[in-house]
Amino acid sequence: MYRWNRKKNQFPLLVLVFLGFIVCSILYNESSIRQINHDPDRVPRKQPAVTFVRPNQLARRGKAPVGVLDRFSRCNSTREYSGRKIRWGEAAPASERRRVDLERCNVFSGRWVFDNASFPMYGESECPYMSDQLACHKHGRSDLDYQHWRWQPHNCNLKRWSVTEMWEKLRGKRLMFVGDSLNRGQWISMLCLLQSATSEDKRSITPNAALTIFRSEEYNATVEFLWAPLLVESNSDDPVNHRLDERIIRPDSILKHASQWEHADILVFNTYLWWRQGPVKLLWSDDRDGDCEELDGLGAMELAMETWADWVTTKLDPRKKVLFVTMSPTHLWSREWKPGSEGNCYSEQAPINVEGHWGAGSDLPTMRMVDRVLGKLGPRVSVVNITQLSEYRKDGHPSIYRKFWEALKPEQLSNPASYSDCIHWCLPGVPDVWNQLLFHHL
Ligand SMILES: *[C@@H]1O[C@H](CO)[C@@H](O)[C@H](O)[C@H]1NC(C)=O
Ligand SMILES: *[C@@H]1O[C@H](CO)[C@@H](O)[C@H](O)[C@H]1NC(C)=O
Ligand SMILES: *[C@@H]1O[C@H](CO)[C@@H](O)[C@H](O)[C@H]1NC(C)=O
Ligand SMILES: *[C@@H]1O[C@H](CO)[C@@H](O)[C@H](O)[C@H]1NC(C)=O
Ligand SMILES: *[C@@H]1O[C@H](CO)[C@@H](O)[C@H](O)[C@H]1NC(C)=O
């Protein structure tokens, strides 16, 4: 009995001694740090001076214009990132900077509801603009529930898609999507949604190029797509040949792309996945020797976003509408929703129904950076925040049901998950809802 009591009394004492030891060692650590700082023999480490670059400047007089980047561009040398940053954004008046939230509810917070009466909004085979990358049923997918889900916000209803109302909004206008293959998927979805209300002889589409244009004579309107996966000028701007060993961008110039989109009335941008493939080479506009700097993808994306934001604030006609579509999630690891499993999106047939589910394919530091840049832009740009709602849709990707450009090897065919596409989205499907959200915002 006595022994037990002694132990009980001793225990808090031990804890106290231990805590005291920790406090002492922290203090000791701090004093030694102070000592280091005050050590006269120690040369203080010089922080690299941050220099700022004004983006989107035309070549100054007397200087030869910088060469255009293309897929043959190479860096003559590569050094560490110098720390240069983009200076952007003449401060908008405080009242303007405040993000005005006129909406009564957050339409991006909600759940997926199986609704085979109103979805899909078009048939896969009825859409003449369908891509073989996205036509999952045509390429053998037999479970079709992925076409029947409706997005239901928690506290309100999304505006019902109306093709005639959408066309009225577009009458006499140019709507342009700018970005990567995810944005192209959304553009194709938009064409599929819109084409039913046009007659075949009054519409046309230009052949595939960096800028592809769908035109309706009846509405005197165009719906266009510009391939610009990194937003700023890069060596990956060729819409077909962009599988390169190194990514080179001009972090401070978006002028080449902007010349293509500056006359559009409604602009829909995206960028994300291309920054996730490793370090990026930076070729600043004032460089004449091909000397690149290397920076991680997130840092490089931030520079590109700021150069884009500078263009939006200083060069874009304020009557024009700008939307930014947030990152599109991937479903590469089934263990994220099915612990212990080793697959990916292959064979998934239903959405995730855990509210707030978040996967590793949606990078949080990237999201915070995008929040910061868009926050500074304020109401000038409408955010189409597709990330959380698409996170739930592990069933929405083509997996093996699409056209693959390279012949598949027998060992791939025997393990379908190994070559599944868990990045893009089947149509009809998730991107139709992104467009419904876009419609809701126009
Ligand atoms: C003291 O500093 C060292 C590194 O200088 C660190 O590893 C250790 O965790 C620190 N101890 C405490 C208690 O902060
Ligand atoms: C729609 O779904 C309901 C419930 O799952 C089912 O009973 C019905 O047959 C489906 N209708 C069609 C046209 O697929
Ligand atoms: C068609 O739209 C353009 C603007 O995109 C406008 O300049 C032109 O006058 C319109 N044409 C007709 C016939 O309405
Ligand atoms: C790389 O160096 C060569 C030879 O000095 C030069 O001709 C070329 O323009 C340089 N590359 C770039 C991208 O500036
Ligand atoms: C998008 O939504 C997520 C929550 O799902 C939020 O954390 C993020 O800040 C939003 N991004 C923007 C740019 O509004």
C-alpha cells in the first residue's frame, strides 16, 4: 500500500523534473543561438537580395527582342534560382479589393445526387466534337452511372442549365478557354452542351491548332480553346508536340498568349497539373544568352500566376469577364479512399461519399498560393472552385476506356490499373457540372 502511494507521489515529481529539463535545454539552445549570432568571428550569412521584375514589358528600345520559346529551345546553362520575383498589381482601391460575396450560399459545398432523369445533359454519341480521349462508353466502359450524377449545393440550388439562355449570354461574343488538357475537356463539354441548339450548316470549327475556334453563325458567337498549359510563354506551347524532357518558361511574359486572347469577351483560365512534374527552367526576358535558372514547380507556378495576374489588372479591358478554374484532382492512389488497397481509379463506379474528402492529388500549398493571388485580384476574377466537388468523383475518369496514343504492351494489358488515366474526365460527366457552375456565374 505504502509503496503504491509513494509511486503515485513520485510520478508528478518526475514529470516536473523532466519538464524543467526541457525548459532548461530550450533556454540553453536559445542562449547558444544568441551566442552564435553575436560571435564576431562569424560572418553573417548574406540573404540573397530579392529583386523584383516588372512582367509583360515589351522589348525596350535599343535591345533586340527576345527570341520566342518553342519546343526546340534549350538552356545553354542552368543555375540556381536567383530569387527574382514578380512585381504586380497597382493596388486597387480598398473598397474594390474587398471580395464582395453577393451569393447567399457557397455553391461549391454540397454533394452528388444520383439523378438519371436530368443527367446526362447530352448523349456521348450525339456530340460531334467528342474527343476519343474522353468518350468512355465508346471505348468500352459499360457501367454508366458516372453520367447520372448531379451536383447539389447544401443550401441552395444551382441554376438549371438552359442552352438557349447560355447562347443569349454569348450572342455577339467570344468565349475563350485557356489552359491545359483539363480545360480543353471543359471546352469540349461546353461545345457538346451548346451544339444541340445550333443547326449543322450554321456552325463550324477550325482544325486543331494552338487556338481552336467553334463558331455559330446564328448567334454570331465563338467558343474557343487556346492551348497554354503553363499560362506564360513556354517551350510546351505546341498543342501536339509538347512531350519534352525539360520545361522552359518565360516567367515574366504572357504577351505572346495574351495577343491571342485579348479580344475575347469571357475568359476561362486554368493551370495546375503541368507544374506538378518537377522543376522548371526559367528564362527571363532580359536574358540574351540562354542562361536558365531552375525552380521547383510550385515556385515557378507562382511566378506565372503573378505574371498572369499583372496582365489581368493592368492590361485587360475591365468590361471583360475573367474566370479561373481551380485545380482538377487526380485519383492515382485508391488507398486514399480504401485503406490498404493498391489500385487507383480503375474499376471505381461510384463517388466518394465522405464529406470533405481530400486526396494527395490536390496540393494544399498550391491551393494556398492560388488563394493568395486570386484574393489579391479580388472581384475582378470569378473563381470556379471545382476542386472539392471533383475530389469526390473517383468514378469519373476514363481509366482504361479511352484511346491511347501508344500501343499498349502485354504486361500493361494484363494489369489495367498500370495504364489507367485517372487525370482526365469522361464525357458526359464531371466537366459538364463545371460548365453548369460557369453558367451559374455568368
Ligand atoms: C536544441 O537544438 C538542437 C539543434 O541545435 C535540436 O536538435 C534540439 O531539439 C533542441 N532542443 C530543444 C529542447 O529545443
Ligand atoms: C433510374 O434510376 C432508378 C433508381 O436507380 C431506376 O429504378 C430506373 O430504372 C433508372 N432509370 C433509367 C432510365 O435508367
Ligand atoms: C458579330 O459580333 C462581332 C463581335 O464579336 C461584332 O463586331 C459584329 O458586328 C457582329 N456581327 C453581326 C452581324 O452582328
Ligand atoms: C546559346 O548559345 C549560343 C551560342 O553562344 C547562341 O547562339 C544561342 O542563341 C544561345 N541560346 C539561347 C536560347 O539564347
Ligand atoms: C476552394 O475551395 C476550398 C475548399 O474546398 C478552399 O479551401 C479554397 O480556399 C477555395 N479556393 C479559392 C480560390 O476560392
